[in-house]
Amino acid sequence: HCCFISLHWYLWEITTDDEYKQRPKTKRQHQEGLKPTTTSKSLVTMKTVFGVGTTCSSAIFVIAALTSTIHPSSAQRPLLDVPWDDLEDDLVAQNTLVDTNPNDFYAQCYPEFRDNPVPENRTMYNLIDKPSGLCTSQLFCGFVQCNPIPRNEAMNMPVSERIRILSEWNTDPPLFGVGSFLVPGQGNYNLPSKVLFPRRVGDIVAAVKFAKNYTLEISVKNSGHSFTGASTKENTLHINMNRYQPYAPTGVQECSTSTTGTVINTDNLSNQPCILAAARGKSGVFRVSGGENFDEAYNAVQIYNRLQSSYRFHLVGAAAGTVSPMGWTWQGGLAGTTGGRLYGFGADQVLMIEMVLPNGYHVRFGPTQWQADSSYLYPRTTTVSGVCHQNPEQVDESQWVWTKCPEDIDMMFDDLWFAVNGGGGGTFGIVTSVYLQLHDYQPFSTLRFGTAALEQCGLPLSNPNYVASRAMNSTHWNFIIDFYHRPETLGVSKEASARCSAPAQNPTLLLHSCYGQGARDVFVQAWKRYISGQAAALTSAGMSQTDINIAIDCIDTAVANAPDVPDFASFSFMGPDDPAPGKTRDFPPPSYTSVTENVANILVPTTFLESNKEVIVDLLSQEFPPASYWAFGESSSMAQDQSIGLTPGYRQAGVMLVMPLSYLDENFYTAVFPRMYDT
């Protein structure tokens, strides 16, 4: 999936202003190999009491003072012992701070799973708007460590019994009954009891300051599309952004120097997004709020395009509509369906960020100085600047006042830019809006093709008696690796190869999405040439010429079956028989157990992939192969401003394998892993 990205950003504890233990290196120190400084006022001096995990739309952070220290793990205040009326008095709208409990989770969230035993009939759209705001895409992630077995029962239960229950829960629906563990008062719930639905930024500022004053931990959610339950935590003030001020409907801005000028207004950064976009060769900017998801974002861009004489813009984003730009982007953002190999990762699309920091300040920041660098697609950021919002209680944004931040809070915007873009959603504050670059529109085309398609065309690849099955499987995966990473061997340019990509959805039926006139046809013709060139080897493996011809022509059938639509949004809209008609498809559908219970996501370095093709081909040619995510390449590694925290592991990856844990045996760790990572 688009958000299976492990994080490599660490937060260190600072106990007081003087007791320095260790803090992360700043962006400059990270790049230049310098030692960390001992300044204790930096934003990143908050202490966390949780492990940051993979998530698409949410995270948890602890409110910590920039000039003083809070120890939430040892001094966290009981939620009942807090004057909640004081917070409600500061909110824009009434009835936005609600009490919740496990009964709400059971009554509002469980029915979507219980009443739809077929996973494909479920949708996160039916869970997002529940009044409690508690629902998660993985039902069991409403429990501690995504495990509903009560603590006391788990402690007294033999390990073999726990393993048996968990293994039976890994089916969907679970073979083992789950009702008793879901009953409120019985289950191991990990749910907040106070949920705030902020409508305006003033609500968030008030909540953050309130939490800071009363030593409360905060959890943050957009849609709840999180594979590790990172958007929920007991004994927290839960900020659910789903009802926050929307920006997407009017978020598309076509930039021109006649309206924005060529010099950044450093007083309020109002024209910074357009000027930076122009420096990157882009003519459009899109603003999306902290409460919106990609369904709303795609819909807004599509509506704008349809109102023009011809389509103008393209937005890089996630494959699932219920994924939020807020979680997806900050953890990197794999764009397997929206041109990630051509335009870069999600974090590379960001122009400017507005967010509420743990000190309660609402800030706006982004690059303000850069240098052209011919080695990369985007200029190298040299300076990041920011401003502070002086009147966040003002509802009318036209009356907002942005000014220079107070010197005593020591804002380090270069570090903040580095950390947020690749360091995890919600970890460093609550994002209220983000400005993303829009690319010039390119014709969209797609096809579903793989070994499953070859079977549908008549090749009995799953028949154990078909002697050429293994050879055809291997031939297919050799082609995929060559097309995406060694295209010159197929007579395809790197630029043409970068126009296509494929997400990890069906292991045997890849969804290849291509951008540009004739981009898909390049893929099709390369396949035909490749199979024709492999005819002798396939014949030696026992494949008849008739079957070879089927393999060559099958791709034409895939093209014929592909819809003729102008963009990914049109392709992905659900039909009248789907669970959420008219919405961008959410994949995978909600499930009982976290998908991370069964798989690990392996980023395979490009160097290993190209020099050890046979190892990856062997993995992908198994009877039950791992899913593979082809959203990496030379362009995605070059489409960056060289100033963000996304690690080289992503930039240098060739493919992500969604590996069943059963495949990660002793042989993998002793024979494959050391070669893959040069350990």
C-alpha cells in the first residue's frame, strides 16, 4: 500500500533545560556530519511515550514546552480531573468536544465489519463520519497493540493459545469468535475518552494550549486509515480533524507573475507557494486542509479541470481515497498510481505547511531561498523561513495576521521542514493545511496485466502439470524489472519508463498507471518485443508457439479492457454496486486485524535488484508471491529539494516487497538480507 513506509526519525528525551541527554541532529548537521548542539529550545525537544509507526492519516504526539519540560509518562493527569468547561469556552462552535467510551466503538464501528463478512463490501467511508470519531480501518487497532485479548486473560493464557487465537483471527472474518473480546468492559481497548472535532484553527490552538497546561497527551486523526492504530490512544485528548475547515473545493490556484510577483513576501509568505512552484517549473498550487482526504482532493482538482477549456493540472497522491495527505505525505508517500516515478514522493510535492506546534503557535513555513541544481529535477533549498499567526481566534481568514515569530521561542524552520517531510504525520504538530505543487496535466492510461491476465487469456500457469509455468512466470517478472529499472535493455528510454508505475494491490495482476501521450503503448510494445525475443528460451522450457503467441497478444486484451478515462480519479471512482458509489476507491478495505500482523514491507535497494534479479524473480514467481510496489526509480530519487528528512532508503529503493512473515525465515536473514543491505 501507498503508506507502508518505515520511519527513520527519532525523538530524544530532554529532561530540563540544563540536563542534556541527546537530541537529533539538525538538517545541516545531518548532512555535514556535525555533532548535535545542546540548545534545548528546539521544536524537537518533545519527549514521546510511544513508538512512531506507519500510518496514512494520523499519529500521536505529546505536548511539551519549548522552554520547560513535561513528563507525560509519569505525571500525566487523569482526564476526569480537568476543567473541560474552560476548553469548551474557547471553542468556535459548541458541541464539538464530546465524551466517548468503548460502547460507542462497539455500537458505531463494529457493525461495518459484522454486517459485511465479505471485506470488499466494507468501506472506510462508512466509518469516518461516525459521531464518536473513534473508528479505525483495522477493527482490532481500537485495542492495545491491535490485539483485543484483555490484558489479564493474555497474561494467564498459554503462549500456544494466544498464537492459535491470533492465527485464527488473521482470517477475515475471523474463524475464532470475537464478540466476547469486543464487549465493552471486557476488551483491551485503547480508545480516548475525550474527542474534539475542531472547526477552525483557533480550536486547535486552544486545545493544544489546554493540553499543555494540564499535562495531557494528544492523539490526532484525519480518517483513521492507519495500519497500526497510530491514530488512537487511551487517556488522550483526541483531536479528530474530519470536520475541520475544508480548503480543497477552492484550493486550486493557477499562478502567474502578474498576480504573485517574483519576490517572496517575507512578512506573511502569502505568495511563497506560487513562486516556489514556478522555480520548480510548475504553474499551479493546491491547498488542502488537515481534515480532508484524497477523495476530496482528487475531486476538487477534477472539478477545476472540467471547468477549463482543457484539463490543466495533475495532483500526485495516494491510491486510496480515504488516505489523508496529512499522514501519507509526511511519511514519504508512495504514488504508484499518480506518477510517483515521474514526479517524486509525496513529501517532494510540498511547497508550504501551516501547522500548530506543541507550544501552541500556529505557524506557516516553507523554502524561501534555493539554488538551481542540474543533478536534480527541483532546485536545492538553502533557506526555510516561517511566520507566526497572531490572531488564530479570528474565524475569517482574510483577517488573519502573520508576523515574525517571537525570538524567545527560537523557531528552527529549516529543521522543522527537514523533520516533517519524511518524519511522520502528527509527530511534530498538527497540520492545518498544506500547499502542494500541481503538475501540468498529462493524458492518463492504465492496464491490469500480469500472470493472472495471462491465465485469463488461456495460459494454464496455475496448473502444476503445465511445464512452462515457471519459465513464463520468470519471464514476466524479468520484463517488469527491466522495464522499470533497466529500460535501455528493452529499447525504452529512462524518461519513458518513468511515466509508468504500479502499486502493491494484486501480486499477480499489476495495475500499471501511465502518464503522457502514448506512455502505455511504450509498455505494450516493449512487452511484445521482449516475449518475441524470449521465444527460443520459452520453447526450450516446453512452451508451444501457440502459447507464446497468446502471451504476446494477451496485452492487447488488457488494453482493450482498460477504461478510457482522463485521470486517476475517474478510473478509481466506485460504481453503483460498490460500497461507496462516487467515491475514490479505498484500498485495502477495512479489516479485523492489522495487515502488518502478517506481512513486512521490504525496500529492496536498486543496486541489489539490478545485480541479483534472479533472487527477486524467484520470490515473485512463487505459488503465493508477495505483492510488489513499483513506485521507485531514477526520477523519484532526483525529484527532491535535498532538504527533507526522507531517508536514502526510499530514494535508493527499486521495489517494495510486501512479504508474508512466513517468507522471512532463517535462509532469508542469512543468505538474502546480508547481500541486500551489505551487512
